[in-house]
Amino acid sequence: MLLLSPTEPPSHPIIQGYTEATSIAAGTVQKISCISSGGNPLATLTWYKNDKKVSTTLFCTIAVFSHVLQIIAAVYLPLPFI
């Protein structure tokens, strides 16, 4: 006997903590969350910066996954030419 569980897509991810095209002041700590709920199998959430995977904190409650990314905005000034 073979039991199959139905496949159901998770909800579309929701980004919280940042509005597109908004500037973040240098030195500011910003927490950004990506949340998806439901699905079988559950969603896999991954953050990338410049095509490189970044570390996040994963929170999971019943069928709700949330990845939290904490960033610190920085200003990079060119070194003076000597």
C-alpha cells in the first residue's frame, strides 16, 4: 500500500521591514523578514546579496516560516589618493 500526501504550494513570500526604493541611513540597524505560510512541502526561504547567500535567523511556528535578516547600513568612502 502506497500513501501519497497531496502537494500544496506555500503562500507567496511577504517581505516586512523595508519598503522598496527607501534609503536606510548609514549606521542604522534594519531587520527585514521574509514570511511564507502553509504548503506541503513547506517553503525554503533564502536571502542573497550580490548573488551570495547571507546568514539569517530562521523562526518556525506551525506551518509558518520566517527568515529574519539584520543588516547595518554602512557608507564606504574612497581612500584618498596619495
